[in-house]
Amino acid sequence: MLKKVLIYSHGFGVQKDSRGMFSEIAAEFDYYENVLFDYNKISDDGTVTVEPLKKQIVILEKVIKQFREENKDVEINLICHSMGCVVAASLKPKDINKTIFIAPPTHFDAIKTINYFKNRPGTKIDIKGNSSIKRADGTITIVPHTYWDQIKDINMIEIYNDYPNLNKLYIIEAGDEDVLETVDFTNLNKTINLSTIANANHNFTDSYRPILINKIKNIINKD
């Protein structure tokens, strides 16, 4: 019997549920096996220590490999949010049924990102060591300099454009992006299915969450 799996790739400095987004999506797919996992290290007090991008790619590769070894006929789908999209696009896994990128960044400027966080009370920036970032919800995210070093030169549109050579890719854009500085899909590969949820913020909160979930259901259930 074909086993159907949804594997979730979360974004920067959050836990596996992506601040509740992935849990809500998974609840609508109880007929799939839903796989939520952490890229990062989580302490007892909720502090998140971010793993470098290369380590995150290895983690995702291992999760996918595990299901292929357990069932050679497994149908794997990926649902990725924010920087979790960059992890999946960098890995370029083969034989994925469908991949959905939710609010993916199109470029990354480490300096501007650091400047965005550094003025927040409780934040300490050390570009040669470990930075301690106070998040909007009060939690702390520890970011090693290797994280910034490994993502600063990635051409995100380029790796997204390569992805359809292997798998079907759907991108859902937030119409009122409030976290990423600028998003520009002008040069996106036309074979990628790009759609926008008007006025939705980066995390698709409030009334935009059910709209997002319904769009994902339509994509996954589409032949």
C-alpha cells in the first residue's frame, strides 16, 4: 500500500511547529503521515540555537531518506516556510511528489537582518561569534556566525528556478509581507506555480490561516 507523507521544513529560529502554522496544516491532513521535526537545538526554557544551513540540509536529507528506506513506494510531499524553503531548494531532493514553498525569501542581506534585530532590547550581536536575538514573542534565538556566513551568497531565485527540473514546485506568496524586507519574483521560472494570498502577512495569521490551509489542500489533493 502506498504510504503518503507530508514533511514540514520550518523557518529561521523557530521550533518544528513553525509557531503553530504547521500544526494547524497537519491537522487538516490526518489521512497523511505528518512529519514535523526541529532543525535547531531547543533548550528547556525555549531558547532556540540555530544550526548552520549546511547542517539543516543534512537533517532534511536524513528525514527524507528514512521514509524511503522504510517504504520504497512512499509518496513524499514537502511543505516549507520561509528559510525552510531555502533548505529544501538547496538540497534538491529527487522524486518528491509535490513541494509547497510558503512565503519564501528571494534574497538575504545578513547585515540588514542583523541591523533589524540589533535595536531590539535584549539582543546582543556578535558577527564573529554567537548572536543572541530577542524575538517578538519574548523568546531568545542564538545564531552562530556560521549561519550568516553560509546563506549570505546564496542566489535564492536561482535555486528555486532549478527545483522544477526535479519536482513540481508551488509557491504561495504573502501579499503583505511584514518580515522579509523585499520579495521579488520577477525572474522566477515560469514553470513554477506562483500564487499570492492578498494582504496576508508572513505567518498567515488570523483570517489568512484558513485561506492558506485551503490553498494547500487544493494543491496536495490535485491530481
